[in-house]
Amino acid sequence: MATIKQEDLVQSIADALQFISYYHPADYVRALGRAYEREQSPAAKDAIAQILTNSRLCAEGHRPICQDTGIVNVFLKVGMDVRWDAGLALADMVNEGVRRAYLDPDNKLRASVLADPAFGRKNTRDNTPAVIHVEMVPGGGVAVDVAAKGGGSEAKSKFAMLNPSDSIVDWVLRTVPTMGAGWCPPGMLGIGIGGTAEKAMLMAKESLMAPIDMAELKARGPADKLEALRIELYDKVNALGIGAQGLGGLSTVLDVKILTYATHAANQPVAMIPNCAATRHAHFVLDGSGPARLEPPKLSDWPAVTWRPDASARRIDLDRLTPAEVASWKAGERLLLTGKLLTGRDAAHKRIQDMLARGEKLPVDFRNRVIYYVGPVDPVRDEVVGPAGPTTATRMDKFTETMLAKTGLVAMVGKAERGPAAIEAIRKHKAAYLMAVGGAAYLVAKAIRRSRVLAFEDLGMEAIYEFDVQEMPVTVAVDASGAALHQSGPQEWERRIREFKLPVTAA
């Protein structure tokens, strides 16, 4: 009969969260390396190269893979014979581990969790509480799965109560394109089938804890109908041509995981939750012998891929930018930005909108400037700024007309696609939207040479900063004519996959 000490669980949770903040699972790195080798879309291949390069840099530097260091999800299977040497409740032990991990001064992680979600939405400042699921099982140990789930991919979670005769495959293929690219593909799809509404969602999330094994599954062939369904969904989702970061390409998903449960005869609940390019999870078991020890991957596990700026990329001086130059950019063109770049996210945009409505003078001059949608991680040691990848741009769509019409802003940088209203505003004002790669936050941060707060300091990571950047890589996703790469790219690659029978399956 094992006795689990409070400190062992607390420290194991903390260590696991630090571990997954900078180490991708080795199975994800291998699968992404295979996707890079077979990718034929130049834009998607460049994006995957950035993600792989970022991944290795984070492993070497022990800094977060993504600036969104996630909301913590913990699955505990507690043996019924376990004894506890603890003064805290189980959830309190887990949350103490989360607190310890996110406030670690050597690798401080971004606190993104807000209390009072319907009203005050106040940051808890230590990323607690975690979302905790506990199951009592036979045995004398405690098995733990720890994950840090980014908000961009979590926002794309889907659920449907299908009729028993409806096709699950058809629903998935209809639904995935509606998710856009805000979940930062290529990643995984977790699917839960059966149970009740909440059980299906829980299974979809839990399935994402499993290792990526699609290449092995396809090599040996399916052993049952569920494995056959995984393969069918994997092939058909990739054939949609959405590709890395939604730019169009051969690899949208690296694996599809499915869990099932008995359900009512009248129902067919189906849930789908994506995991992004910042896939972060770890498994450990406590048996009473002390805290868990996680084995770091070897740097040789990473493929020999090093991203370098495209020689044909246009170099842009942000300090001398004019509307005429912005109007000359074309969708799909790659740019390297140098100079002073403003930042701002949801809270800053809301405050700007309210100030304009009241006729107040803004604290920042946006004329002929570019704003970057980012909420960086706090810097450590000699860093100018912590990992600073883009956030999902569609959240700023409702502010786009105001920003372009009333501030003099000429371009925006973010992650994934823009919605119809934002695209129309960009076309109307001859502006541009530029896309940075989600899942390459540490790589992007290395392009930032200086950082200072210009306004709204009370908003923390959502304040308006000014970054001095040096050759920060972006792609023109919406140009001044309204041409949108996230529409044209997937359409083009779906056509190519269909007409030329391009390989979209795991090698």
C-alpha cells in the first residue's frame, strides 16, 4: 500500500508543467518532421520549419514554446489502496503545483486564467485553478496526465448531438473548415463519441493525452473499426488542403484520436477538440517512492531543420512605412519587418474604442503604424521580452473598422484568418493584415531587440508596448485589395490534392 506525500504530488505537478512548457513530446516532433519532409506548399513548409526551429530553441533554452502557456488540465487516476500523507485536499495540492510552476523565476509562465468569467474577469496571476478530473481505480498508485491547453485551440472546440443515423465522418468534414486556423495546425484532433454531452467533451479532451501513432497505425493497418475510422478521418481532413497555419498544404492534422462510451439509444453525442502546434502534455505515476522524474528528450530527436528567412522576402522599414507601400503588398508575399512595432490585444482595443467614443485623445499615435496582436511572456535573465507569438486575430475583427478609420493604423499582425467584416474594412481602407506563425513564439521573440510600455500599463501583458524588431518574419494574409490567403490557399491545395492525387497520408 503506497503512501503519497503531499510535497511529492505538488512538486511533480510543478515539474511536469515546467517540462511541457519547453519540451514538445518526442512523438509530436517526429510526426511534424515527417510532415515537413512531404510538404509541397512553400508557405506551409516555411511555417512548419519555423515551428520545428522554435521547438528546438525552446528545448535548448528552457523557455516556453508558445506565449500562451495555457490553462492547466489534470487527469488523475487514484488507486483505491493509496494512503495520503497530506494536509491539503487533492485539488489544492494540484493547484499549489500549478502556482509553483507558473511563478518559477527561472522560467516564469504567462498567467492567463481569469476568475469571475462572466463579469469581473480578473486575472488570478498564478494560473490557478486548474481543471481537474479524478477517477478512482484499483491499485496502490496515482497516475497523472498533465496538459497546458492554449486558448486559441480550446476556442475551436465543437460539439453536436447527432441523430443515431447521421454520419460522424460527414460532421467532422463539415466542421473542421469552420474552425479556421486559429487552432494553429498542424496538430491533433481529439474526438469523443457517445455518453452524454459532457462525457463526449471530456473524452475528446482526454484522448489528446495519447501519443501520436498514426504512421505506425497506417503501416500495420487497423485492428478494428475505431482504428479504421481514425485513418479515414486523418486522410479526409488532410485532403481538405487547409495545411499548416491554414495557409494551404498537405498536413492539417498529424493524428486523430477517438474515445467512445455507451450512450442513449436516441442520441449520438460527438465532441471534437483540437490540439495546436504547441502540443503540451506529460504522464507520470506516483508510487510512494518520491516525486516523479520526467526524462528529457535528446536534441538528436529533432529533425535537422533550421528556419532561415526567405531570400526573396521583402524587407520593410516600419519607421518609414507609407500607405502606398502597404497597398503594394500582395497576399502570400513574405515580409521581414524591421523598426518600431506597436502591440495590443482585446483589452487594449476595447479601451481605445471607448476612448474614441468619448472623444478622448489616445495615448499613442497610430498613424502609419503597424500593431501586433500579442500578449508576451514576462522576460527572464537578460531577455528583452519573453516568448511573443501572435494571438488569434479574429478576436480583434470587431475593432478593425474603428482602428483603420479613426486612428491612422495601416496594418495588423496576428495569427490565422480574418472574418468577412475585417477583410472588408482592410479592403475599404487599403490596409493589410500580416500573419505570424503560431507555435513559434520564442523564435519571434529573438527578433525583438527592445521593448517598452507606451500605454495601459495596468493591463499587464495586454498593455500597448512598442517593440523594436529586426527582420521579424510575416506573411501577407490579407492585402489592400481584400485578397485573403486563408481563403485562396486551402482552396488551391484542396484542388491540387484532388486533381494530382498528392500524398496526404503519414509516411
